[in-house]
Amino acid sequence: MNASPVTRLTTWQINVVGVLVCAALTAGTWVTTVQPLRARRAAAAARRQELDERGQEAKRLAARVRQTTARLATVRKEQEEVRLNLQPAARVNQRIAEVTASAAQCGLELSDVRPGRAVVGQRHAVQPIEMSGTGSFPAAVQFMRAFHRTFDDSGFEAFELAGNPAAPGAPGSFHFRIHWYVQPPGTASAE
């Protein structure tokens, strides 16, 4: 009888084959079990970190929402306290006369005053008034201050002042674009 090929192997060859089989089993176990497990753990850790970051961001956003809600409540309360009685736009000539008198009291000479086309909004309309003329820079500043004190339902949309900077008291030219906030059309007058 012929000896089996296994019986012909020497001890050290059997040991080498055993080591190779163990290495192959270890590599197979690593590739099929350990490596996927490590990848899943790393992915889970990344998801936990992302979840923590999103939780922190949610807390920051919730705090901002609370702050904004509190500010909105404050603004609404202040808005309720500051009620302007808006006048109808039909009084534009009266308003122009008042603004012209205020400008004259401050030492400004008007060359052109004209109303623009009203822009209608939900709660109010804006009636623009354009004013041009001459006067000193201090007189123009005085007029702007007096205007803000006197006409609380109006504001300056734009203004241009031109003159000689070397002579601050010398007359220069000015152009004011005023926005007068009025009742929207169809609103009953509160007189």
C-alpha cells in the first residue's frame, strides 16, 4: 500500500501547513467579522457625534426662537402703545403748507414743493413730498430737527445738501424727499 501524502510530511511541514491554515482562518474571520464590526462601530460613533451636534444646534435655535418671540412680544406691545392717528392723503395741501411754514421759520427759501404719487400699503399709505430750495447748512439741520419733533407721522426718505464747505454759513441748495404716512384709501377718517 502506498503511504498517504499526509504521512509523508515531516513535522515542520505539518506545522507550516497548520500555521497557514490558522492564518487563513484568522484573515477570513477578520475580513468577515471583525472589520465589518469595526466599520459599524465607527459609523455609529459618527452618527452619535452628528446627532449630538444637531442636538446642540437645535438647542441654539430654540433659544433664538425664544429670544425672537420675546422681542416680537415687546415690539408688539410697544406698537400698541404708540398709535399714530394717520390723516387722510386728501390733506396733502394742508401738510405742504405746514411743512413750508416750518422751513420758512428755520430760514430756508423754497423754490419747489410738490406732492408725489401715494404708495398704498395694507395698514397705511405713503404720500411723498419733494422740496427744493436754498438756505444755509445750519438752517437745513435746524429744519430737519424741528421736522422730526413736529411731524411724528413723517420722515425723510432722502435729502441732499450742496454748498461751499469753506463758507458753512453761506447759502447752499437742498432737496428733501419726505414720506408722509397717511390712511390708506377707503379708510374712514377718525375725526
